Amino acid sequence: MHVKPEWLPWIACLFCCGQSTFAPTEAQAASLTRTNLLQYVSGSSGELRAVRTTLEWEHRRRAILTAMQEVMGPLPGIEKRGALQPRVIEETDCGTYVRRLIEYHAEPGSRVPAYLLVPKAAFARKAPALLALHQTHALGQKVVVGLGNSPDDEYGVELVKRGFIVLAPPYPLLAEYNPPLTQLGYVSASMKAIWDNMRGLDYLETLPFVKTNGFGAIGHSLGGHNALFTAAFDQRIKAIVSSCGFDSFQDYKDGNIKGWTGLRYMPNLSKYSMAELPFDFSEIIGALAPRSLFVSAPTGDHNFKWRSVDAVVATAKPVYELYGASEKLQVRHPDCKHSFPPEMRQAAYEVLENVLKR
């Protein structure tokens, strides 16, 4: 196969995701615990070994991504990465920034409608860019860009006013975005969302006014775990913000994970007992190290328990310590319900600025 030059960063990304590297067998993976991430299965001997270096951690990180794909289905490869064929459907002047409704080609048979917010200053000088991922809402990505009368969800608008270029893609099977998942070869909407988001980053890389040395991802609720999932597979994302996005599967609804097994999420999770789940959020967060992660976990969240969030982060923290990057892992607990309040958004924006505007 002839490899086009523009595919080289993508090939490197796939290699980092462990697409063609050693993964433990099912029996070996079962010996890896959810509570100790500093272990891995040796590819040469099949033995369980302690992680002492960041190079050894890569073995465990690849095993985590393999486990996620066991549930979500395989991450698509170059065979689905054709031309983006983007087009601008409409453009609106919003004062200091421009809002565009655009489409891009995610794969054969699937085009993604998204909003692109561009500060006018970026047309003269390149600006950093990020994904703004929406929560479960009938209006989908519209709420992020100020078209849903939902002020706490308008982080896309707030970020473009702070100088960021914002891409707000839809989540599959919400609002008016209904890609034929089975026909396209997906076993979960979670993986389709990951792929659409990664292709969104491909699109951002084509824009002449976008800085391409690292992106961000921010989301609330559904968007909060969508950001985590996407960043786990795509290391172009250097800073992640997750609001009300997770707790451990064991703690979610006291172990009733039916909410995670619906058509919009990961149906394959229903095949496992709680003790047999291939991965949990502590491993996903570990897979993000040493990148910056800001987590907002309200004390009154009815979906995700804040104490469970603390336990998840504590389990992942040794991986950040291995990199000498403990300060890049932040958790806050606002006194509110399942929401992304202004003070948490401001703190999150500062993290994004510190990483992406350097």
C-alpha cells in the first residue's frame, strides 16, 4: 500500500494506540487488577511484572486500549480515513467570532455535521483549537455553541471568546445525527463518537489558522466521558476537561450498569459480570498520563458519585507520579448537582490555556 505523506501522523497515532503491538490474552488480562495499574503482562514470558518505568507502562497502556476495544469494538484504521471533503453549510457573524455549520467526511457512508467557532483574531494569527463535546441533550451540539438556551453548556462560546478555535461535533443517535452504526461496522456508538472526534481533529489540522501542536477536549456528562474516551485513543489531545463524566462501573448506580449498555453507549458491557469487566475508568485516566486532566465532580451529582471519582483518580495517580506529572491531574468538588457551574468552567479554561497557549 502506498502511504501518503499526510497519513504519517495518523499511522504514528495508531501505533501509539497499540493497533499492531502485543496485547495480553484473555487469561493474562484477567490477572491484571483494576486497583493496581503499575502491573503489566510481559509479551515474552506472559508473566505479570511490575511497572517501574514509563517504557514499561506502555505495555499496560496498550492492554487498556485493547480492553476498551473488546467492549467498544475496534478503532477504525486507515481504510476508513478517506478525504475529509469538508463544506461550509452556513456562516454567522457573532461579533468577535464566526460560527460556521460545517460537514466533514468521517468515513465512507458517513458525514458529520458540526459547528466550528473561530475568533476573528485567528484569521490574522493562528490560535489553539479544541473539541467541545455536548451532554445528553435533544439539541446535541447546538447547546455548546449557544443555540440551546442552556447557559452552563455554552463552554464553546465562552472558549471562543477566550481565543480558542472550537469544533463541536454531534454524538451519534442524538439530535438529528443518526449514522447507521451496524451498517458502518460499529458495535457501539461510543467508538463511532471516538472516530468522529478523531476525524474532527484531522479536519482542524487542515485549517490554516489552527495551531496543530496539540489540541484540547472538554465535555460535560456524556461529553465528559466522550472526551476521556477520545483522548485515550488520540494523543494529539494534550489537555482534557471532564465535568460529571464518570465514576467506577462498580459504583455507578450501585453496580447497575444498565445505563452504560444502551444503544448509544456500549451494548457489549452487558456480556460481562462486574468482576469480569475488561476495563474501568481508573485505567482510562491512567492511559491519559502525563497529559493534563481537569475533573469536576460535584458533591450533589445524582449520576456519578464524587467519592468514587476520588477513588478512581487515586488509583490512576501512581501512573502520573511515574511521569513526575502529579500536578497535571486535578479534581474539584463543587457544591452543586449534575452541572458544570461557572467557577468550575473558569478553572477548567485556565488549565486549557496553560497547556495550549504556551
